Amino acid sequence: MSAFLVLLRRELALAWGKGGGPLLALAFYACVVTLLPLAAGRAPERLASLAPGIAWLALALAALLSLERLFERDFEDGALDLLALGPAPLEAVAVAKCLAHWLAAGAPLALAAPIAALALGASTAIIPLLIACALAGGLAFSFLGGLGASLALGSKRGGLLVAVIVLPLYVPPVIFGAGALDALAGGLPWTGGLLLLLAYSAAAVALGPIAMAAACRNALD
Amino acid sequence: MLRTIRIKDLSLVRGERRLFSGLNLEIGAGEAVALTGRNGAGKTSLLRAVAGLLRPDAGNIAFDGAAGELEAETARAEALHMVGHHDGLKSTRSAWEELLFQTRWTGGSEASARDAVTRLDLERLLDLEVRRLSAGQRRRVALARLLASPRSLWLLDEPMAPLDAGHREGFGTLMAEHLASGGMILAAVHDPLPIPSLNVEIGRSMEIGG
């Protein structure tokens, strides 16, 4: 357990450290959220109806972009060898890396999501649900993104490959989260969508590390 | 604590190419083995196979402790260090941050890391970002974890290549001390090691006893 904490601290320091980290993810998020209304037209009532969906979709993209090199840097500079030989199994290494990504990028983004939604004209009633969805969904985004990043290890076109692997896996959480937000805004029962989202995130956290560790072993071999 | 490593009938394949087959090698406590051979002969691959990062095509590698054979996974996680071509240091972090992480990750403490810093003469480098260090300085930071968290088996890939003459000599002394305390060294080298060692040429005759 202590080895896990040592690694988590280092991953957090790397994520927060020089090179932007959460600030960069937040800036990207702000850019996308600003860009979409420019493309979709500025009629306030139309924007208000799109707001939760836009805030939610941009979260998925911001999470994706910030974790494309989650394993690649360690693979290139030899640190992945060290991590593979350490006291914790590679599965735990994968958990530490994804968890650190979620703490450094996912959680700040989850707090920024309501601001974006409000700026686009969403009603304040959806804010608590949006934060809950963003926190739970962000966990799924981090772990599934880590899976894509580990599968793309060593490939030249890593970034695009990660997106192509990961975006289909992002479909269910995007549907469940957007569905719950939509239902709440329309006065319909919304707990079903949130529960499915939580279940999907739990499955990603439980199963993702096994696949990531296998992909890393394969890349090192 | 490892007593013996037994490599039996080992055969390694990379891609379509067979690097070598039928390698037998036994390393006991206090022994050093220098692996030589042309570029691409499979020295690094052999080190990675011993570390468990590379699956052998055939044969096996066994680790013996004081009470008989150890489970390979446990032995590797607790008793070996590998310092390869890549030193695994993050270029944006300071040398001390990285050394401290590597030390703690491999089971050492802050005090033991301080101790290693003194012995490898790294004080002046600690606050620098890793990307500001020269190749030799980076290697010395990477080698520091060998001292900071004591483990029986050192797997070294060209450990001295970037070091200057003075530090080569210094590291030679450290290797000799490691062997004297019952450690083992398996090193891929082009220049002879500055310590008494068994020479094994990879890709030639493969029958060597321990």
C-alpha cells in the first residue's frame, strides 16, 4: 500500500507540475465550450437546451486529450521498466496513474462543468446532477483513456490511435450522463441514467487496470 | 536475499530472429558476470529476460534463496535492480525528487537516499532538473538507487559507458563492495569490468558453469 501511495504522489506531482496539467485541460475545456455556441448559433433558447450536452461532451474530449501520453512518457524514458519491476503489480501501477489523472484533471474539470453550463444558459437546477455525473463519468473517462493509452504504446501515431480506441468506449457514459441531465431538465425520472453511469464507471475502474497491465507487459516484451 | 540464479537452456527470440539458444549460466553470491558480444547479440534482451520483462522462447530462469527456490515474481520484485540504457528519470523533475521516488519505490528510505548521494558525489546535482544533467550525471543519479535500496542482484546494461575515468573507478569500488557483501552482478559491457568477473560471450559457446 505504501508503494502505491509513493507512486500516486509522484504521478500527481507529474500531472500538476510544469507543463500545465489541470490548467491546460481547463483551458482546452473553456475553448471547446466557447467554440460550440459559435458553431451552433447564438439563439439563447437553443443554447440553453444544448448546454448540458455541450458541457458533458467537452468533458469527455478534455479528458481524452490530457491522457494520451499517460504511459508513453514512462515507456520512452525507461521508467515503465522500473514501475514493472517494483513492489506493486502493474495493475496497481495502472490504478495509480489513472487515479492521479482523475484527481489532477477529471476533478477540476468536474467543478468547471457547471460554470460552463451556466454560462451557456442552463438552469441552475441541473448543477448538482451535472457535478455528480462529471465526477463519476470522469473516473470512467480516466480509466478507459488509460486503457487506450496503454494499447497505443510504442505506436507512431499514438494520439489519433488513442482517440479511435477510446471514443467508442466513451459512448455509453456520454449517453447515460446526457440522458440523466436531459431527463432532469425535462422533469422526467433521471436516477436510472445516473445509476447506469455509476455502474459503467465502476466496471471501468475494476476491469480497466487488468487490461492496462496486460497491454504494458506486451509493450515491454 | 538471493543465493543463486540458475539460467537453464535459455533461448530468446526477438521478432523472427533467434538471438541465442541453449544458454546455461549459474551466478552465485559474490560473483559477477560480464556479458560481451557484438551489437544486437542479445545482451540487453538477456538482462530483460532475467528481470522478467521479456518472455523466453524456451528454458527457464530460477532464483534460489537461503531456504531453497524462490517464486520468480517475488524474487524479481524484492531482490533485483536493473539499470538500463534509459535511466527512467523524468526530465522535468529535479534529480533529488526522482532519486527519492526511485529509492522509495524500490523499498529504501530518505536516509538511505541521502547516504547514496554522499557516496556517489551527487550533492551539487540534487536541485537541478534532470534535463540539465549530462549523460554521465544522469547515469550516476540512476545508479544511486543501487546503493539507496540494497538488493542482491544488479542487472546493469553498459553501466559505465557515460561515466568519466574518476567515476568509473569509484563505481568499480562500489561493485566490489557489493560482491564482498554477497551480492551478484550481471552486466552487459563492451569494456571489461574493473572487478574480477566471469566473461560470457553471447552468441558463441553457451556452456558455462557457475
